[in-house]
Amino acid sequence: MDVDVREVAPGVWQARAKHVAWVLVVDGEEVTLVDTGYPGDRERVIASLEKVGRSPADVAAVILTHAHPDHLGSAEYFRTEVGTPVLVHEREVPNATGTRIEQVSVATLLARVWRPDVAVWMRDIVALKAARVDRLGSVETFAADPLDLPGRPRPVHTPGHTSGHAAFHLPDRGALLVGDALMTEHALARTPGPQLLPSFFNHDGEAALASLETLSRLEADVLVPGHGPAFQGSPGDAVAAALAAASRA
Ligand SMILES: [Zn+2]
């Protein structure tokens, strides 16, 4: 199965499929699953659990950085088929349940389909069933800080990419899981390295920049994005690189 699973901090495993990543935070026998890939990544999500010696039944909860189809992919499957609680930030509930969807429109993408990278990426994400994601029938919100889950993740509201986007800080593990607040590699980015997602993916670009400041104040040794490899360094260093990239764009 084509998923690369690496331990990027103690008990923190980043699983990377072709276009998106998710994270397994292992604590004893249990796992917190952070994001769930595209719908078409389901076998890869299960394979990633097997690679760390766990199964879907060991997932104590699914927590979502945000509810775009490449992160939400198997959340409803876990909720309904495995009985796993799924949690999002309270402002992400409408996106997760589908009552108010915040994501790039098909029209916006089609306007760019003359770009070969966009055309290839769109073909891939259609194959990954991006347009057929199951929204959540019900969802819980982050009621504690830290969350009483494996790894004791601390949700950090980082709006911009979506209104209810959250990063997860794992101070005990020296890791900061940043979702799509910042990424290091994407099929539609010209160069690798810490940066914001291409602007048409962000609901509110100004808020996305402000959220970088929030991230830069946290302490960690590694940043783990939803797209691209982990960044070894401090959030301050990653944010400085992302701000420099934004000023060049
Ligand atoms: Zn996203």
C-alpha cells in the first residue's frame, strides 16, 4: 500500500499518501487519529494503523484539523462503522456536517485547469473520490484543553484556511500538528518549503496570515503538516520561512 509512515516525534507518526498526510499519535495501545485522508485513502489509513501495530478499533478518537475532503475522507466511516468519536473545533461544525461548506469551488479550479499541474492534480483527486466525501451525521467539539485523548493534544484555533481550522500542539512530544495552516509541499506549489496553501484554497487569507503568528509563539521541535514532509525546527523558523515565501508570491 502506497503510504509512507514515519515516526517524526516520540509516538507521533506522520502517514503520507500521494496528496495528503494524516497523523497517528500513539499512547500505549491507543491512538488519536488526526485527519483521515481522502475518501479513496481508506485502505491506506488502515494500512498506516497496521504499520504502527494498531487497528481501527484502537483509535480512541478522530480529531480533524478541518473538514475538507482530503482530511474528512474516512471520518464518517470511523464514526458509523467503528464507533469512534469524531471531534472538530466548534466553528468547523457546519463544514463537517455540510450545512455550510467552505472549500474551493469547482468553478475556481476549472478556471485554472489550463495549468498542467492543476489538470493532473484534479484527475488524481477525482480518483480519490474528493467529490464524494461523506459529511458527518453528527460530530463532537473540543470541550477540554488538553483533550483527554492519547497524546493529550491541545487544540489551537488557527482560522483562515477554514473558519474552524485547528492545529494540535503536543508539548510532551515536542510536536505541533498544523494541518493546512502551513504546508511544506503540494502538487500545486511551485517550490517546496514551509508556506501557506495556494491562496484560492484559503477561505480568509488575512486570517491565515494571523494564524501563522499564533503558531510561531508555540514551542516544538517538529511541525507536521497536512501536505508535505515534517519540518524539523521551531514553529518560529517555519513561520518565518512561510512569511518570506508569502512576500515573494
Ligand atoms: Zn484543507
